[in-house]
Amino acid sequence: MQLNSALASVKIPTGLNFGPVALLRLETWITAPEMGGDEWGHVKPCLFVRLTTKDGIYGWGEAFVLPYRKKAVAEIIHALGRSANKLKSISPWAFLDLAKQAAAHHLRLKFSAASSALKMALWDISGKLLNAPLCDLLGGDHNRAIPIHGNIRSATQWGVASFETRATDLVAQEYRAIRIHPMLNHAAQDAAIGDDIALLVDLDAQGNADAAIQIAQAIKPAHAYWFEEPIDGNDSQALAQIRKDTGLRGVTGEKHCGLAHFRAVLAAGAADILNPDIAAVGGILDLLELVELAKQQGVQISPHCSSSMTVAAAAMLHVCASIPNAELAEIYPAYIPYGEKFALKAFHLEGEYAHLSYKPGIGVDLNVSALHTLSEHHQSTCLSLAEATC
């Protein structure tokens, strides 16, 4: 397969030649859910990973988690961490091979999310060892302004007036692309946010294609910028037919992993935009390989990120700053005040763009004391042969 410029650049410093590095400790935190800082919606539990080397350098990662599966993902992370400590190199490439072997017979979202988080932490360590931002290691430019969209999502009962107020508030914050969920107690056609604002419609996977097409007809006056997950993303053929019948830009991929799935989507012509989750797809190298496959088909990448707006969001923006077919990066405005309770951000928002810092690695740092206070579960695994050193 022809590699894109970003992936080729990553492979230039083979294995990231920073010498032998040994891991000392692996930790995970699962935060408790709480109401978002702007009281719009609940902040879901988040799962953070910290890998620490024997020299005291640490890297942060974050895993995508669904309800009732958080501790299962954490257990997989610790099992993979114990296996990773046997590697001669802790580079992302070495771990990529290990993860592929482990996933050969059971590639599922939980495993993929666990793998994503650990690889993210390894990239963070790699950047710190080389004193370079992640996007620079990926052949990108940390000075690149990254277009974003603001996600309005709440599973609680909000009326149309409240929805309009929320949308208007994001426009006032200079968001120029807003993602809505009309089937989660909202109505797309009632969102009075202006013709110059891109309206991204997410149907959250309806039960049948007929319902999705009816909704597409109903939102026609809103001139939707994209039409996401009208039905379950596993049904590539039905997605392709809906895309053809509605004429809307199809988006899918947020809850999927493995290149086989995305190859099927691309082969079916089922999407104009893929939105794999940075913390679920399997890892940054996996995502870069998907980027190249999509580019060959003229398909854009708009990474999904419904995480804390700290670690995973920063990693997502680094990738977007490194690839040629990046679309709108996802921002959850309701999660930003929450993340400020425990994290020093690696980026800042300015109108419709995100801007990265020049900090090495992913560039984010978490206050462990504050994280402990916000968490309902913490687990630590010693990765040293001599446990007394932990």
C-alpha cells in the first residue's frame, strides 16, 4: 500500500531511536460522571492512562468507554501493559505489532480502546524523549490552525427554546459548525442558528433506513452539512443507499475499529467522511493507515472525540494537524470546563479553530491529586521486575 506523507514521515526515525527505555508503572483512573460545567449535559465517565518509565518520564493516554464497560477496558489495559513490558523497545511500532498479535482472534471495541489509550501514552513519552510535539513527529505542523465543530448533545429532556439558546450561545462563541442530535429530544428544523452556520446532523443510528430517509426529507430546509449514522454503521450497503437516495454527505465510523470494517465502508461508497474515534480505533498508527485508505478514495477524516477534551482531544488535534484530508475536528464545549478541573490544556480554541501548543508529546498534563478526587476507580500495576522499585 502506498503510504501517505504523514505515515512515511513517522517511519523515517525507525522505531524512534531514543535508546533503551524501560517502563516502571502503569496506572488507570476512571472518573465519576457529573453535570457539565455549563449545565447542558452530563459529562460521562472518562478513563485515563499514565505510563511511567524508570527514568521518571510519563505519558498520558485516554480510552473511549461505553456504559458498563469501563472496568473491562481498564483490565485489558493492565493486561496489555504487562505484556508490553516484555518488549525490547517501547516504541509505538513495537507495541503495534504486539497489539495486532493479541487482537488477531478477538478484535472488539473494548480491546481496541484499550490499545488506543496505551499507544497514545507511548506517543506522549516518545515526544517527550525527542522534545517534539506529536504532530511534528507525524510530519505535521503544530502551527496549523485546525477547523473544529461544536457538538450539542444531551440525552436529557430539553425543549426547543433551550436548544435554540444553546446553539445561539455556541455561535456567539464563534463556532461556525455545530453538530446536533435531532433524535435525542431535539428537532433539527427548529434550530435557528443562521444560514452561515454549518449544521451537522447526527441520527445516532436509527433502527431502519426508511426512518432515516424521512428525517433527511424533513431537514432539507436546514441544508445540512453532513448526515451522520442514519443507521447502524455496520450496514455499509444500507448506508451507501441512504447516501445515494438523500444526496447528503454521509458520515460514519465513531464506534468502529479495525481496517477491515473501514475498507468495507469505502468499498461500498458509504461515506463522504469517516469519523473514527481517536481513543477507540486502535491507535494513532492505525488511524494514519486509515487516513491513507480514505485519501485514495477522496474521503475526508473528521476524528470523533466524545472524551474529556483533555488527553484524547489533544491527540486528535495533533493528528488533524498532520494529515492532508482532515475535516472538522470534534469539540464538546460542555466538557471543557470539566477538563479544566484537572488538566493543563495542550490547545486553545479561537473562534472556529483550535491551536496546539509547542509542548512535547501530546502536550497535556494532568493534576493527579485532582484526578484522584474526581475518580471512582484507580488501579496501578508495577511493570518492573523488581516490584520494590515501584
